[in-house]
Amino acid sequence: MRTLTLTVIHAQERGRPKRRKKIEWKLLTDLPVQSRKDAIEKIEWYGLRWKIEVFHKILKSGCKAEESKLRTAERLVNLIAVFCIVSWRVFWMPMLNRSSPNALPQTALTDPEIRLLDHLVKDRDGNRSRRSTLSHYVVKIARLGGYLARANDPPPGNTVIWRGLSRLTDIELGAAIEAKIMGN
């Protein structure tokens, strides 16, 4: 039997986050950790690994990639390529919202999507300055997906963003078809 030596890395988020608990991790690793710098490196690796897990969850649960009934490898590869693009967008929006909430909405959305969101999801607050931010529109997408957007709710996550983008895409497609049929 082989002996395994493990190191415990205990990491706690600094500062006091708004509207959520501090992040606290206890990581076990068999990789060498000789310094604080080594420990931080391993924590960063784990953070990247977690992002990969979330991306795969979106790919499997949101796109339902495993349910496809394609019979050739070429078709499956093409489908997964499209699903990866869709999954990346769903994964990216909440991340971008957390890191750059005041970015322009055009960073992640097309102008037709912005116009549709303004028409479909009415603003609740009178704060006009927030209306031109990515965060404002991410919340609108999430509300289309069932997010309640109450004062104490955490920021929207991947599931409500997935549902909201799916609804927005369906509505956008319907509007395009209607415009083509009606000649507008």
C-alpha cells in the first residue's frame, strides 16, 4: 500500500461581501506546497477547475448535449461546437456581470436584444443611470428566466441566465419571422 501525503490549504475571502457569505475553502492536495505563493497558486488552479465544472454543467444540463440522437461523429462534433458557443455565453454573462457590472450592455448583447429587453421587461427602479449598464440588462435577462430580483437576492446565476437567454432568443426569432411575414 502506498502512503499519500496531503497538505490542507485553508482559504478565506478577505473583506465582507455584500448580500452573501464569505467564501471559505479547505482544499486537500498532494501537490507540494512550501510557501504562501504555492498555496495561492493551488487555490487559483482550483478556481479554474471549478469554472470548468460550471461550464460543463451548462453544456450538459442547459444544452442537454447527452440527449442528442445524432448518428455520426461529424454531426455530433458540429452540434457540440454550437453548444460550446451557447454554453460559453451563458457562463460568461454572470462572470462578466460580477467583474464589470458597469460595462456597457453592448459588451455582451446585440442592439436588437437590448431593444427587446427594454420592451419586454419593465424597469422597476427609477435609477436611470443604471439602465445603461450590463448589470441592468443581465438582471432583465434573468427576470425572463424566473429570477425575482428582490433586494436581498444574490446576483443571478447560470440557470436563470440560461432560461432568460433561451426565452429572449425564441422571442427574437418570433419577432424576426413576424416582421418577414408581415413585411415590416
